[in-house]
Amino acid sequence: MIGPRALELRSRVSGLRGTSLLRAANLLGLFAVTIGFYIFFSLFAVGFTSDFNLFFLFRSAAIAITIGFAQMVVLSIGDMNLSVGAIGGAVGMFAGWLMQSLGVPPVIAAIAAVALGALLGYGNAAFVVWTHLNSFIVTLATASLITGAMLVITHAKPFSDLPDSFVGFAQTEVAGVPLSPIALLLIAVAVVLGLVYRTTSLGREMLAVGANRQAARMSGLPVARIVFTAHGLSGMLAAVAGVMSIAANNTASPAVGSDWVLASFVAPAIGGTLLSGGLVSVSGTVLGGLLVATISSGLLLMSISNFWLNVFLGAVLLLAVGLDRVTRTVGGAA
């Protein structure tokens, strides 16, 4: 027999799914907007369609999308992670230290960095679960803690003598196409996340917790375990973005991740992920990150200050908050 809490949870999740047609239309609109900006900059930004510029555009987009994924997975359960940039910067420095100071092979260093990112994500989850504090407060505090500890340990000195094989992973083209292997790694991550949310019980459980955590708990879902999983996955993805960044920049710098907080929300918010939890869009996050990278590249080539990009990002977040409220209302009515 299904209890009232389980019925409520099922009703809310079904209501959110009832907006799927609207979300599909939004996704199509986002695709059209991205293509529109691409055409605009192709016409008015000299060199925009050159192989050189497209290579860097897609590489920066891959990093931005991965950062967005790191935020998206915690948004799916109704939490947020303000330590995404701190984790990315710390694990980037850790990977640089392993490769430059200890001579650790790049693959092993990258794996160790991703493991550290997952560990830091689990630390966030532990504070959220055991203290019952809001994830905003917890991750704001841990962001300062992680960054401060990293600066104290490394004395804010970058690691710039990274192995050629590691740097080459971000600098080389794939089969003569202006596409970095980093972009291929992003595609693999996107496919895995898409499968998780579409075909696995874990994905459905995370969305159920995001739709209504109390109802999910009353219906028997292991909410604490799901919170740990989501934050651990967020830490892993932030670490992947951190490793991508130091490979692309040819140095492990303390500055990595310092401007990721706003960027981490923008790609999923543009793409249709609800900021209050319960609904995500992997493909939308990909398009959102690609749109931001396209606009950033075009503005740079047109010698327009990137400050305007910050204005755009802030406006998008405000719009996303409004759409989040509308979608919640429509979903509840359904």
C-alpha cells in the first residue's frame, strides 16, 4: 500500500515531467539562439570561424560545461555547491605538484586528483547530512577552507613545469579537426551523466530527492546516501574540470577556479536545470556552456570588454530564477 508521502512524491515528480514538452521547446530555442550567435559572430567578428579560434572555443566550452555539470548534479537533489571552484583549484594544484615535484605520471596524477575531488565532495556532504545545515552555508565555508589550506600549503606558487604529454592532451587536434581531446572527454562525461539520469535508479532517486526531500525520506529512499553520492560526484566533476584547466593553461595556478561559482550555475540554468531541484537537462547544460563560450569568444574578437559577459551571465541567472518558479508552479498544478 502506498502511503500519502509516497503519493505526494509521485505526484510532484509526475508534475515536473508534465512540463517536458515546455522543456523540449526551451532546448530547441536555446539551440537556435546558440546558432544565431554563431552566425552573428561569423559575420562580424574577424577570425571567428578560423580553425585556431574554433579550437580554443570548443576547448573552453568543454571546461565550462564540465564546471556546469559539477553544479548540475547537486542542483538535481535541491542542494548547491559553492566550493566547485575551490575544489577545482585545489586538485589542479595537487595534480601539478604530483607531476612536477614527485614525477608522478600524468594519468596517475589525474586519477589521484579526481579521487581527491570526490573526497572533498564527500566532506561537503558529511557536513550537510550530519549538521543539517543548508548546503549554501556549508559549501561557502568549505570553499574558503579549501582555498585557504591550498594557499597555505603551496605558498601560492604555481607549478609551471608540467610534462609535455600532459599539456599535449589539451593542445593537440583530433584527426586534423579543430577539436581538443578535452572536448572528447567532455562528450564522454555528458553521455555517462545522460545515461545516469535517464536509465538508472540512482538518477531517478536524485531527482526524487530534489523534487521533495521530506517525501522522499518518508517513502523509504536513502536520502543521506543520495546526498553523499551527489556531492561526491560534484567533487569529481569539479576535479575533472580542474585537471582540464591546468592542461589547457600549461600551468597549475592558484587562480584556477577563482571565477567558477557564477559560471557553474549559468550553463545548467540556461539549459533548463531547476535551481530548486528535481529536474536536470544534460543536453541543455551542454548547449548553455557552448552558448556562453561562443559569446565570450565573439566579444573578445570584437574587442568588446568581457565585463559585458558578466552582465549577461547575471541577467541569465535572474531569468533562470524566475523560470524556475514558473516551472515549479506549472509542475505543481499538473
